[in-house]
Amino acid sequence: LTVRKDVTAPTINIISPTLNELFGTYAPSFNVEIYDANLDSMWYTLDNGLTNTIFTTNETISQSAWDVLPNGNVIIRFYANDSVGNIEFAEVTIRKDVNAPIIAINNPQNSDVIGATAPNFDISIDELNLDKTWYSLNGGNNITFTGLTGTINQALWDALFEGNVIIRFYANDTLGRIGFVEVTVRKDVTAPTINIISPTLNELFGTYAPSFNVEIYDANLDSMWYTLDNGLTNTIFTTNETISQSAWDVLPNGNVIIRFYANDSVGNIEFADVTIRKDVNAPIIAINNPQNSDVIGATAPNFDISIDELNLDKTWYSLNGGNNITFTGLIGTINQA
């Protein structure tokens, strides 16, 4: 009687999948080489033997078994035995990833107001197998970037009209799944408008500081201020009011330029000014003729005076504290009656 002794287990060679190969929703196929003169059965497991799947030829991993596995590393272990019970196994670790990248925008935030300078961005991405990242503005061209922070392309930002801008960030993984998230910001490159109602051009003021009435508009108004000295001293205001009396007091007589400023929350700034006049001195009068102690007869005398006053209004005289007699000019004759 002749028998055969077999104490050698089958040999298993895993051709594919390969170590750390990445797969997504669809279960991977496998290609294994298994040899034994007395080969009996072949099977694999994805869960360390809790569930075993018999196969007779290279094929695709059970989709239902694949579906229940979480993302991450998956160990596929292939077994084979022969007719006398010798058993062997070989395994390969692959990766499963069925989720698209998850993106969170840290900055900018929805409704942020942004000026002429393109904004910076800061995002977070939850994706172990990240491939590429890019963004678009209002559905325009895709701009690829690397890393998680950066600055929006200035040329593209410049080309946008004012108003809402949708910044959409994209990311894909090495299996081609794409995730995106967007934020809507507002572009504002227009400075506030300023309309000076009062005081008016060349209006005259004396000892007391003038009040002002200005109309200032901007959807994103931040601050308003004025200056009487070309910016050396700035006074912030929130409503129409009276010019600072202390600032007014130190100004000399003559022209005064009041310049009103306003800016918005992104730094756009505008100004408007008005020139008024300050005069706190009474007119200075010099009598050239007649002179003190002049002796005058029956004919009323002529007079000749000088007046130092840029803002002269009216002139008049009286005799011995009597009625006021209005006159014009700097020379004349005392009323004969």
C-alpha cells in the first residue's frame, strides 16, 4: 500500500490589493495566488474571523461586508487549507475612506465687511487622504492653494463689484470625492458721503463757537470727527452739535477751515470742509478830522475817519449823546440841522 504524506500548508501570495492602498465606497477586488497539490478550501475575513467568506476564484470582496466597516484601516486576511487540514493565511492592510473632505471656514465669517484689500482666509479640513484644495469667488475661476491659510487673489478681488461675494472653498481626496463649503461676505470700497448743511461758506462767527449740521451716510459707518487745525487736533462726534469752544477760542481772527471726516468699518475714509470767518474784535475807529479842541463856527464841520474792520456793517454818529445819525463811507459832514 502506497500513501502520501503531506505536512506542508498551502502557499498564499497576495498580488492585490497592496499595502495601504486606498478604497472608497466600492469594495476592492483581490488577486491572490494560492498553491497546494491537495488544495481544499479558500476563504477570507475582514473582521478577524467573525465572518468568513469562501471563494473559489479571484473576485471582489463582499460589498455587504465592506459596507459595514468603518473608515480607516481594514485588514483582509486570506486563508487556505488542504485536504489533510494543513492551513495557512496571509493578510494585507488597506484603507477605507467613504467620506468627502469636511471643510470648516474659520475666517472670514458670514456678513464680514471687507474693503479694497483682499481678505485672508483660515480653514480647517477633516480628511486623512487630502489631495487638492481650491476656492472660487462668485462661481468664477478655481484658484488652487496649498495649506489651510492664505490670502484671496487680489486681482480677482479687484475685479468684483461691491456687494455680496460668495467665497466657496473646495477639497477633494485621492479617490476624487469633493467637499465644499462657502461663506458670503460683503465688499465695500466706497467711502462715506458727507454733506455739510451748516455752517455755510464764508459765514461769520464771533466769540461763540458755531454749531454744525452735517449729513453723513455709509452702510458700515464707523467713526466721525472734525478738525480746525488741519488734523493736529481731532474731535470725535456722534451727532450734530457745537464746535468745541476751547478749540474755537485759540483760533485767531480770520478764515477758519472746518474739515469733517468719516470712515467705515473697513477703513474707507472721506472728508469735506467749509471755510468760515471768525471775528471777535469790535471795529477800531480813528478820527482824522475834526481834532480835539478844534473851534468850529456856525457851519457844521466835515469829518474824516478810518475804521479797521474786515466785517464792517454800519456806521453812525451822535452829538452830545443825542440821536444816532447813520452814514456811509469814511468822510462826510455833520448834519447841519
